[in-house]
Amino acid sequence: MTTKTPIRVAVTGAAGNIGYALLFRIASGEMFGKDQPVILQLLEIPVEGPQKALKGVAMELEDCAFPLLQDMVLTGEAEVAFKDVNWALLVGSKPRGPGMERADLLKDNGKIFIAQGKAIDAVAADNARVAVVGNPCNTNVMIAANQAKRLPKDRFTAMVRLDENRGRAQLAKKAGVSINDVSDLFIYGNHSPTMFADFTHAKIGGKDAASVIGDEAWLKNEYLPAVGKRGAAIIEARGLSSAASAANALIDHVRDLNTVGAIHSVAVDSQGRYGFAEGVWAGMPVKTTAPGAYEVITSYEMDDFAKSKIALTNDELVGERETIKDLLV
Ligand code: NAD
Ligand code: LMR
């Protein structure tokens, strides 16, 4: 039996599709470790249907008899959900449907992150960390972080790990190797079709991925768009946006942010790195330096092609910021 103090984890949109694929894995120890007890603080919109569905999910969590799940809080109020939390996982928001881009959600979803950013800053634990999944996640995290007066901006991250996982999987498939042979593939920029999955520094079996694949045209003209538009392809095939793979990526995102030495793609406050505009949140490689803390790896030299891709995704991030500028203080 573990003697660790439980950590408090808020999950918003807990009765949604990603919530259903996520909560059971958190409660079983896949996100924070098999000896780390958790208290789940679950937020849903304060209306009957979602609140009832949330109760049902909580009943199922109870029925799993997870040894690590110490308690649950079910609520429709942000200040209750984020009270004393060590991690806030912001999933709750509208997903896109067929034919939409994630940016089409900006106006609807953006305002959710004002209230939630404010509530987190007011009531979360001093060591609180925030991971945003709700789309468009780069701009939503910027909106939330913009409300923070107490918590530093580097505590606010958004998820591009699903893109990294997709990018690695597609390289492994093309090369006919195990996923474990693909490394150093990092995502730059927006979680959108403009993202740059940097194959130029990726490795397959420790060798330069581009030379192992041996087909630059495929990498530029097929691979990049396939990774960038994978979310839309899933929506087209499933009729719903990705949920299990998104939940899985969030587990990877948070677990690796707590694993010292892990190197992984995270959307962070760019601070002008890699040519991104100051103040936008852009995907880039980070190295975890202490549980929850990271430094951005800035040593990758970009060639002209990579620079042009980064410029494109940066332009989109700047455009999104312009669209929601009324939501920033
Ligand atoms: P869903 O519609 O199944 O569930 C969303 C849930 O959020 C719903 O239950 C809804 O009631 C709740 N919700 C809405 N507003 C809320 C608020 N203000 N507070 C609390 N809860 C609220 O959607 P889903 O499939 O779970 O997707 C959730 C979000 O995640 C979408 O925006 C989707 O586009 C995004 N997403 C991001 C990634 C990524 O890689 N970043 C991947 C997949 C999905
Ligand atoms: C994804 O990448 O699967 C999600 O962001 C959902 C979407 O709208 O594409």
C-alpha cells in the first residue's frame, strides 16, 4: 500500500468522449505512476444532461475499485473543480465536425478559457500545472495563461503530443520498422494542418530519417500533410473526433512532464524561440528537468525548408491571436 500524499487532478469536460477514455487510465496510475494516489476533481457544464452523465462516469470509476483513486469531486463550478489542484487538464470544449477547421472553434471555445484560467490562478495549488487539450489548444492555453497573475506562464502548456505520436507512427510504417526505432521527431507550431513535424532531425534506428526513407518528395508532399490532417481524417472516418488517441497522448504529455530527462513535444510560451512570435504558444521540443518543470531545447538548426514551414505555422498562430484579441486582458 502506497503512503504517498494524493495529488489533486482536475479534468474538465469529464463526461465527454476524451474524458471517458482518460479518467480510468488516470485512476489506474498510468499518468502519475502506479504508487501515486489521486483525487479526481471533475468539471462539467452545470446543466442536467452532462451532470447526469458525469455521475454515471463516476459510478463506473467507483465500480473499478481502483486502489489509487482516493476521492472524487463532481461539480459544475470551476472554483470547486480547480480548488487546490496540482494538475488541471482542460479538455472540456466543443469539438469540430466534418468540414471544419479547429480555428473555426475559436470564438465559441475561447471564452471558456478566460473563466477557467482565472479560476485556476485563484484557487489551484501553488505548484499547479495546466495542460490544454480543447481546441484550438495553442490559442486557448494562451487565453488561460493570460489570466494568470500568480502562476508563471511556463506552467501552462498545450498538447501537440498526439501529433508527435502520429508523426512517429507514420514514419515507422513507411520505413517498415518498429515504432521504437523512430526518435527525435518533434512538432513545431500550431496543432493544425500548418504544424511542422520536423522530419529533418528525426532518426530511424539512430540514422537520419530522411536518408532511411530516401524519398524527400514523399516526406514533404505526403507525410507532412498526412500528419497535419490526421485529425480531419479521423473525423471523416469515425464521424467523431479522436478520443482514445487524444487521451493516450495526454497521458504521455503529463507523464513525460513528470519524468526527468524525457524529451518530447509540448506547446509552450514561445518567448521568440525558433522564430515564433513572442507571446504565442507553439509546439517545440522540451526536456523535463524536474517533475513538472522543463527547458526548451533550442539547439536544433533549421534549414530553409524548415524555416519556411515554421514561418507558416507562426503566421497562423499570430492570426488566431488577432481573431481573439478581445479575449486577452
Ligand atoms: P465531447 O463533446 O465529447 O466532450 C466535451 C465535453 O466538454 C462535453 O461533455 C461538454 O459538456 C464539456 N464542456 C463544454 N464546455 C465546458 C466547460 N466550459 N466546462 C466544462 N466542461 C465543458 O468532446 P471531446 O471529443 O471530448 O473533445 C474535447 C475537446 O478536445 C475538443 O475541443 C476537441 O477538438 C479537442 N481535442 C484536442 C486534441 C489535441 O490533440 N489537442 C485531440 C482531440 C480532441
Ligand atoms: C485531433 O487532432 O484529432 C483533434 O484535434 C481533433 C480535431 O479536431 O482534429
